[in-house]
Amino acid sequence: MFIDRHEELAFLNRLLTRKQPGPAQMLLLYGRRRVGKTELLKHWCQQSGIAYTYWAADKEPAALQRRSFMATMLDMPEEQATAFDSWPALWRWLAPRLAEKPEKQILILDELSYASAADPALLSALQHAWDHHLQESNVILVLCGSQVTTMEAIMQHQSPLFGRFTGQWHLQPLPFSSLREFFPGWPAEERVALYGVVGGIPAYLRWLDKDLRLVDNIR
């Protein structure tokens, strides 16, 4: 069950119909681990009815990340995917193929900080792909990550992607009011106590059994 995030979903849905600066959009979504970024994005994509591709970088060498990414993009086993020797080479091949598709499509690159740390050339490659192909396309490109400082730096003047983002959102923990949906049978004082301990982190809240009282969950 997906809970809350009404404001965030409204923001994301506006990207689907926005015409400025064009139909193409580049979004930066970031926030601490377990705050619900991936679940939010997948829920949004699924309810949109638009074709989407989701890829998350692992903490591994850039060559393995590129192979994993291409396997995801082409929907094939990793051992069959093309092993590009650099991110610029990969995006020179991929970007025009994405741009030529007439239908709207969503591309999510998650844990971007892992990929950019393994090879900083990724960001320059994305800049070139955006400037020369994707900004006039029907692609909605979502860059997502958990290392807040790194993700905020991507928006700064020294970043290759500076000035390209058409939207950004720092995802925060859920508000206290959302606990009523998680634990409808709990008295208010128990929800207050729980929120004081774990806050509004969805991953932690889902570990608990809503049919048990707080003290029984702790045991």
C-alpha cells in the first residue's frame, strides 16, 4: 500500500504535461536512505501509464555499471550487453536512439552518486546527451540519489549539469499524520511515541506489524 506523498506526486505529474522549456524534462530527486525515493518514483511511473525504465547503480567499477545500465536499457542479460569503454561512448550511441522515439518515456537513473563517483565523466556525458539530443525529445530524465551533499553539488555552477534541471525535489520523511494510515488501530499516544523514535521513514514503519501494539512490536 502506497501512503501519502500527495504533494510529491502532484509535482511529478506536472512534469508529464509541462511544455516549458519543452516536453523533455530533467529532474533531480534526492533524500536520505530509506526515505522512499525509489518507491515514490516507481509508483508515479506505474500510475502514469507511460513507458519507463528504472536503473540503479551499484557500488562497483564504472565498466560494470555501464554494462548493467545497457542490459537494463535493452532488456537483456548483462553478459550479452555491449561493454562500452566510456560513458561518453555509451551516451553517444544511446541518446539519439532515445530522442527519435515519438512517444513520451521516463528514464530513471538511481543511486547516481555511485556512478558519478566511479567515473565523473558520466555527468559530462549526460550534459552532452541532453544538449545535443534529449532536450528536444519526449524523454523525462530523473536523476536520483541518497548522498545529499553529492546530489546537491550536481546542481551547483561547477557541475556539467548546471542549468539543465527543470525541477528538483529534496524528499523528506513522511509527516506524523501519515502514521494514522500505517497504524489505524493504534491510539494516538503510541503513534506519537513511535514517531519520536523512528520518525517518518517509510522503510522503518513497514517493519512493524500494524495488528500488534507498539510494545509488542518492540519485544
